Amino acid sequence: YLSLPTANYVLEVRTADGETVVAAYSVPLAALELEGTALTVVASGFLNPANNSNGPAFGLFVATAAGGDLLELPLYEEPQPVFARAQIIHNAADMAAGSVDVFVNGEMFVPAFDFRTATPFVDVPAEVEVTIDIAPAGAGIEGSVFDITVTFDEGETYIIIANGIVSASGYSPMEPFTVFPFAGAREAALENNETDVLVFHGATDAPTVSVWETGVGAGELFAFGYGDYAGYLSLGTLDYVLEVRTEDGQTTVAAYSAPLETLGLQGAAITVVASGFLNPANNSNGPGFGLWVALADGGGLVELPLVTNVNDVLGGIEGINIFPNPTRDRINIEAQINASSDVVIEIFNIVGKQVMRLDLGSRNEWINETIDVSFLPQGAYILNVRTSNDVITRKINVVK
């Protein structure tokens, strides 16, 4: 007798020297709930039926204490490995983590992985525990500064962003280094005529912010804090302007050009990360804040260009009043501009389709215009007042 824990086993029948496997059999004691039982396993039949009147073939059979027909143990089939897909993005702005080695189950996975770079999407083992270690480049796994054990789901696609502070001092706040996984990632857009955009807040010293689109007038997109993902936005492949504002949406921190159309990103899925420090002086003079894009095929992140602070340039809009809002038929627009400029009024519906454009021509210091919106169905709209160097976006409501 062998007194065994009630688990699932594999029995190999080998030659006497143990070198050659004749056959392997699955013994699913746990799966068959055989805890507390006593079994007899018999080697039965012929290894060579042809030499034995074509009798029954060799196998392992089980007799239970209850008697009856013996139960044949099935031949063991080696399980085929299963995989998930994953992309890793290095967004940890701490200079001590400027270049790292990534190990998976003790083996080098990504050597010399630099800040603001991404791997392509690659296969990773699924349905088994995977241990990920991250160490400064060249330090070996013994120098690991972070490790995590995860189990990926078969067939799932992940984005994993490494973020935070490794150093013991010199950074404020001291958000600890970790990884932020996102399941349900996309390697391409769901629709060929769109661009799917995932956004991650990875700036350790930036507060909760709201993100607005002011290029085509989509308005507020979402608000999120450090470590948060904003779920995918499926956008028409146009050139956008993204404004990072305070949580209440009243103050613009910075505005960035997101030229999806110009860059030919139709049909692509991208990840935009808020990266770097709002206050480098409090963070060891590390890299400054910006929005950076990771593409599905990996490589260096692409920086979104900063749009000039529009109120500091000629043609900037310094004040605006839009009334009445809600309205039934007309909108009055009063605004002051700091220099002569051509002015355009645009109205978009909530899915980003332009429903009206009015070129007012050149204006000097003041905009004072009444716009007929009686033709619009009831609903919410985005109104842009645009000069050559500025744009102000407001939401309006039409009621009937």
C-alpha cells in the first residue's frame, strides 16, 4: 500500500532501469472524490496483443472496495500550454528606475527596459502562476526592487504599466513603485474607421484631474486620479486637442495636440499615459509632466505636443458669456478677445458631429453675436467659440 494524499496523479510505467516510459496514466483521485478509500490498481492485459491471441491490450485498472467492473485509468495527455497577451509600459519617472530588467519566473523577459518605452503585445503563460520581478538594469534578479505573482486568464489581453517611486527619498509624494494591470486591452480598434484610446494617470504628484477635448468640441471626457485608467474611448480618427484641467474643470493645467488623423492612427488602439512630474523641483528634478502615447507594436512612447497657452497669445479669448442656457431658439454670445482675429462659431452634437458652423469674419476686441439654434432637435450640444489661436468650449442645452 501507498498512503497518498487525495490529489490528481500521473503514473508512468517504465522499463526496470527507469529510462524508457512504456505508458503514462492519469489517476484523478481528487477529481473522483476518493478521499478515505482504499484502491487496488492492477496492470492488466498484454503489451503485445498480437503475440497473445490478440487479447486485451495493456492498461492500468482500478478495483474499489465496492467491487464490480474495474475502472480503466485513462492515458495521460500532456496539457498544452495556454497563453494570454500582454504589453508592459515603463512609466516610473524615478531616475533610480530609469532603466530596469524585467524577469518572468526567474528568466530575463525584457532587458534594459527604459522609462517611457513599451514592449509590443506578446504571449505570456496563462492559467498558471507567473512571478514578475523588476530590478535595476544589470543588477540581476537578486537586486529585484519589486515582485508580484499573478495568474493571467487564457485568451485575455492585458496592459501592465510600471509606475511609482523606488527611491527612499527625494520625491514628494512618495507613491510606491508597483504595476497597474488593465484587463480587456485592445491591440487594434474595434472599428476600422476609429481609433480606440485608453488613458492612464501615472503622474505621482498630480491631483485628480479632468480631461476635456476642445479641438472638435467633444467637451469633458472623464475625470480620474493617480493610478486610475479611464476606459477606452472609441473616437473618430480626427485631430484633437486634449486639455488637462483641475477636477472641477475650471482651470486648464495644459493643453495637448492629439493628431490621430495626421499620424494615420485609423484602426489603431493606443494608450495615453500622464507621465512625469507637475513639480520636478520637488521630485529630484525629474522629467516634467506630459501626455505620452504607447502604440501596440511597442517602442519609445510618443510625446503629444504641448499647445501654446492660448490666453497668452494674440487672439486669445479672455472672457465669455453665453445665454440663455437652456434655450429654445437663440443663443447670445458675448466675449472679449485680446487682439483682432477671425472668429468661428461651431456647434457639435454629443457624438461629435458638427451640426452648425458660422464664420463671423474678423472681430476686434469684442464678440457680440446672436445665433439661431431653433433648427436643432432637443438635446445637449457643444458650442465652440474659436479664434485663430484660441477656442472656448461650453455645453448648451436646447429645449422644445
